[in-house]
Amino acid sequence: MAGIGFELRKILKRDSLTSVIQAYGIASIVSSGPWVLSIMALMIIGIISVDVVYPSVLIIQFLISVTYMMAGSLILSGFFQILFSRFVADCEFRGEDNRIIPNLFGAMLFLTAVSGVVGFFLLTLLPSIDFSVRICMLASFVLLTNQWIVIIFLSGMKEYYRIVITMFLGYGLMVFLAWTLPPFGLLGLEFVFCVSQAVLTFAFLLQVVRSMPGFAFIRFDFLNPHKVYASLIFCGLFYNLGVWADKFVFWFRNETSYAQIDVMRASYIYDLPIFLAYLAVVPGMAVFIMRIETDFTENCFKFYNSVREGGSLNTITLFKEQMIDSCRSCLYKIFKVQGITLALLLVFAKDILSAFGIDLVYLNLFYIDLVGVSLQVLVMSLLNVMYYLDKRYGALILTAIMVASNFLFSYISIDLGPVYYGYGFAFSMLLCTVVGLFLVDRQFSDLEYETFMLQKTL
């Protein structure tokens, strides 16, 4: 996300209320636009299909299958998300832009093969679904897995507007097809989703190919064992597992779930509140992008540039102190804005659930989920700081704690009873926030020593 800071700083130089509003608007769209668009598109398709798809249980099966495909594709692509981002950044730093496209194709080929095999195996566990439906689901899963890598690549190219506009058009097409095509039950819904993901993936890829040079068709330099940062592989995997761990626990515990499509299960009590609560991250994410990618990034670049260019110790120390102050200020502003958002949502929680037609029996769970997702914004901010400081071990420790604690605490919360549902996720994010703050503070205190003395790669 580093490149968005340049765009935001350019807007903020106008020094007016309009420029501030515009900058925060862009930050919110970039950070949360794809997530909000996908949720809204699926909700609209569900509403449109109510009167044309019979029985209505097929709509639920479609939404559950898409959720599983999203989760699986994010976790599987997590092996390469941060690793490939680092590879692209290193290529740009060394002026080797012509190596990026061939390696992108190499990453996509590798992910296509792996996701195809994994998807085919998983679909054999769904014997009750028609073969044609399973083919659509397999194609969608492979496309989604590749799509996350291409989106990350476009982010590295600073093409944030293109990402949001393309996703708006792609999901708009999905809604249009769902509205206009004749009803074909579950097959029709899965086909529409598959077509929209194909359009999105290849539209993203077209923009990449037209913007970047390449000296070969396909390469696998990013897998070079002498240049691979193994810790980043697990950072990406653990983070995505950590995000979905509580959902998996609630999906596969008999007390909180029911079988919907063979092995695919859904939680009748957990799914609606948690996914609705995730919409609450938009203000916090906007501040996260605004503050981290402007103030902190600028001071971070000053510090490392002074190190590379042989600046004096006083200069390096000054830039370090400025970086620490900007980090502290960023976290405080994120905490303040997300805290205000959380307070408002807690006050109007009943009205929100009523507006979405959700029973108020979910109210207490919705409260605690709102707290959990608000803390998750802070965890994401702390991880971002660690990646800027190149503290891969710290990020690995934090993401490992995230997946382990979210799984364990969520499991225990079910054993304790319905009153405690959601507390596992919230306490996991609280633990990760506290540990993350401790790690970042410790990393800043040893920053000069580690920058100069510990430059071995993992």
C-alpha cells in the first residue's frame, strides 16, 4: 500500500477542508472498497434471487459456497501474498522492472496448479452437487486464488483507482447478469459468479501487462531458495488463517452449525453478526491508510535514506524519533476514530440489525464482534509497521499468536456456552494488540543496532 501515500500527500498539500475530505474518501475506498463492493453485490444477488430461484435454500447454498471459496482462496494465496509483494518491491528498488511480469505469470501458473488440485480434491467431498455446478465452483476458486495476487501486484504499481473501478464494474456485471439471465437454480448463480470473477481477473491482468515490460514469458525467480524470505510465506498464511480461524471453529462445531452442502457447514448464530460487523472497519481503515501511508511512511523513508546515504548519527537518531512519534500518533488516531465509530455502532446496534432484518437475539454477539473487528484494525496497523521496519520475525510471531489464540479462544468460548460466543475472537484480537504494541516498542528501541548489524536474510 506504500504508493498511495504519495497520492494522498499531493492532495493534502492543497491545505483545505475539501482536500482533507477527498483524501479520507480515497483512503476509505482504497482500503475497504473491494470488501464492501463484494459484500453488497452478494447481498443484492441474494435479494434479487429470492423471487426467481426455487427452493430458496439454493440461495443460501450459493452464498455459503462463495464464502468458502473466498476463505480458501485467501488462505491458499496467503503463501505468496506478502512474499511476492516483497519480491516486486525489491525488483523496483533495484531497477529490475522487466523481471516482474514473467514472475507474476510464474506465480499465477503455480497457484493455478495448486488451487486446481486442492479444489478438485475438496469438490470430491461434495457428491450431492451436480457435476456442472462443481466445475463452476472449481473455476471460480482458481480464478479467485489468482485474483488476489494480481490485485496485490496492481497495489504495488499504485493503481488503486483501477482496482476499485474494475471491481465496481465486475461486481456490477455480476448483479446485472443475476437480474437478467433466466433462472437456472444453483448452477445459474454459480455460473454468474464464475463469469464475473473471470472478467475481473483478466481485466486486472490486462492492465498489468499493458503497464509493465518483460524480458521473458514466465520465470520463477521469486521461488529462488537463496532469495526467498521463508518467514514472509508463513506471515501471509498465518494472517489469513487467523482472520478465518473463529469462523471455521463455529462452522465445524455441532453446537453452533448445521450441514448445508455435504461437508460445507454454516453457523446459524455466528455468520450474520460477524460479517455485518466487518463493515465497521471502514472508518478505521481510512485513518490507517491516511496516517500510516503519509506521516509514518515519510519519516520511515527519511530514516532509511539517511542510513543508506551515510548520514550522521544525530541525523539518523532524529529521523528515528520522528518516525516513533508519527507511529504513536497514527495508532492514537486510529484508536480514537475506530473507538468513536464503535461507540456509535453500539448505540445504534438495534436499529442496524432491524434494518437488515436480523433478529435481536444476535444483539449481544454483534456487540462483541464490533469490539473484535475494531481491535483487528489495530493489529493490521501494527503488522504494517513491522513490515515497513522489515521485522519479519516479529510479524511471524504476531500472526502465529493470532491464528493460535483465535482458534483456541473461540473453541473455549463455545464450551462455555452461548453467552460467551464471540468473546474468543475479541480476546484474541486484544491479546494480539497488546503483544503487537510490545513487539513494536521493542523493535524501535533496537532499531539502529539491528539496521546496521543484523542484515542477514532469512
